[in-house]
Amino acid sequence: MPKLAKQTLKKAGTSPAETLPPQPAYRRPWWSALAAAVLTLVLGGSVLGVQLESTGITTTVRLMGMDTWGWLLAAALAVFLHQLVRPQIEEWRARTRKPSRFSVPDVMSGQKRQLWIMLAIGALLIFPFLSNRSAVDLATLTLIYIMLGLGLNVVVGLAGLLDLGYVGFYAVGAYTYALLNSYLGFSFWEALPIAGLMTALFGYLLGFPVLRLRGDYLAIVTLGFGEIIRILLNNWTELTGGPNGISRIPKPTLFNLEFSRRADEGNIAFHEYFGIDYDPALKVIYLYLLALILVLITLFVIYRLLRMPIGRAWEALREDDIACRSLGMNPTGIKLSAFTIGASFAGFAGAFFAARQGFISPESFTFIESAIILAIVVLGGMGSQLGVILAAIAMTLLPELAREFNEYRMLLFGLMMVLMMVWRPQGLVPLKRPQMELDRG
């Protein structure tokens, strides 16, 4: 406190502590809790408590039963009480919080890292032989979303470029394989690198218009790119089939060995070559193992890129564009590399998706897919590969485990996002870089 202020307080006969009234640690008026409860009741009532019934050209509003409104009132009361006691809970947690002895970076570092990786890969390889067909098929879908999340993580999590049209690259990769097979007879293995190169070219071309954009403007342009790709595929009926899509896309083969009951001309069936009985589960297992190999390759490539100068340049661009430029780096090349490399992984995932489904249409590449992939990156932790894997597993398994709430899927999805932003905004497993601190003593 300045000397003049001390003298003034001394003449007045008061101490500095006596001049300031005691301030409470938290001050949350009851009306804010009431507003939160009313908002919960209004939003929940509009979604769960009201049902619209259409009869001809007339629409009537019907209120749900007392059971539904009872649950809504209970939820509103719970929100009201939680908002009242939340400051005290946070204060108690701050006083009693102890440093955790367990952390993912500690477990996944040093000599234990390779052991954990080998155990995880071994478990994933054994999984399809111990599970049923539906579980293996769901795991294959999860691996596709992991690959997409890792690719978008390069653009959003590492380079800090908000991309809402990532599904456009996904569609380009899928249609590249489908068109090459339909018109030129390319196999999956021949079209897979071409799909990656084609989507990388699209990512490079998209990077030029958005070089001077950032934040919301960048998000709007990339969102428009994704919608342009979908509308183009929907309207170019002579080439893409339009809304009818492309069907009869062949599955990947293993050295010209097909996993179908009868092989096409020039190929051999897998079960006939090895002299075993035909089992349709072998095809599902093979697709799962192929998706696992693609994910492992993606993880390895991104892991190596993070330890190269380009990986450091992405993080520098994400932290501060001006500081990155002042250090002599070229933001143009850094942004283009992020869009190009991130798009190529979406191309590989799209080609595999087309081979797995056997049929694709523009309806498979809507904006909701981009939203889900972006949510995987945000929930997992910006730039964290392990976090993206865990978030992709959660985002794929939770809708399957709650099929009876399928009509409220988007409501649960938004609720999960809100809870994550409140309780853990840094994501499930935030990225932590090894760092050194100077001892000022």
C-alpha cells in the first residue's frame, strides 16, 4: 500500500483491514439458479413434454402425460439445487484437492510406453476372434471415426484452423474409389493411394482461398466447401448417380483372395484356396484388421510429423500467428501442409468406408458427420492422439448402447458437449508437451 494511503488511514484511526468490508468467497444470487431451472423446464418441455400431431393440413399440440412432466419438474428442481450449492462444492473441492499420482502422460512415457503400445495392439488383434460379428462390425466403424478424428486433429487440434467441412474430403475419397472401380475397374488397393492423393489435392486447393481467413470466417468457408461437395455429388447424376448413389462397390481382397462365397472371374475365394468351410464372419474380421492397420499407419505418420519441424510449426501457428511470422516461418506453407495432410487421411478413410459399405450416396456425407468428427477432436483434447481415440470410441459406442433413446440422440449429444465444456474444457486427455524450466534461484 502506498505510504500516503497508510498515513491517511493512521490519522483516521483505522487499519487497512477495517476499511474493507468482508467479502464472501462466492456470491451467487438465488434468482440465477431459478432462471437456470426455468430454462431447463422450458427447453425440456418443448422437446419432451409437447407432441405435435398432424391430421391433414391441421397440426394440433398435445401435452404429454403427468409422468413426463413429473420427470421434467424433478430435473428443474435438481438444476435449481445444483446451482445453489455449486459454489460451496467448488470451494470444498479446491480445499481438499490433492495432486493425483496417476496421469496418462506419465504412464505413456519412458520405457513403459512401448510395453503399453504392444499390449494394446495385441489386445486389438485378438479382439475379433473372441467377439461376435456385430461387435467386430461396430469396432470397424469406430476405427473409421478414429482415422477421421486423427486427420481433422491435424487441422484443428495442431494447426488451430477451424474446419467445418471435413466431411467433404471424406466424400471425395469415397467417390474416388467408387468411380475408379465403376468406370476403370480399379481394385481397392489400386484406388486407395489415388484417393489419398486426390483428397490431398482438394485440401491443397481449399487452402488457398482461406489463407487470409481465421476464426468464424474460416469456419464458414470450410462449411461451404463441404456443402458444395455434397450438392455437386447430388446433382452430377451422369457421373455420380446423383441421389441414387453408387452400388456394388467390391470389398478389398487379400492377394486376389475374395472373402465371398463365390469369387469373381480371375480371383479365388479365400475358403476355397485354404480348403476350409465358408464363414461370412471372416470378411468382417478382415475388414476390421484392415481398418486397424490403416489406423496404426495414421498414428505412426502423425507421431513422426509431430517430432519434425512441420509439427512444431503447426503448434506455433496455433498459438500465435503473428509470433510465428516474426520467427521467420511461412504461415502460407504451414496452413497448406495442414490442410493437405489432414485431407489425405480423410481420403483413405473414405475409400475404406466405400469398400466396407458397398454403397455410397451423398446422404452419407452430411454436415452432421463433420459435427461428429469435430466433436471427437474437441472432446478428446486438442492435439491429443490418445484423447481422439477415446472420444471416437465414446461417440460411437454411446449411441449404440442407448438405442431406445435414438430420437433424443442430438439432445444427449448436446448435453454431453455442454458438460464437457463446463467440467473439462481441455478435453479428456489434453496434449502435454515435455518442457524444461529454468531454476531462477
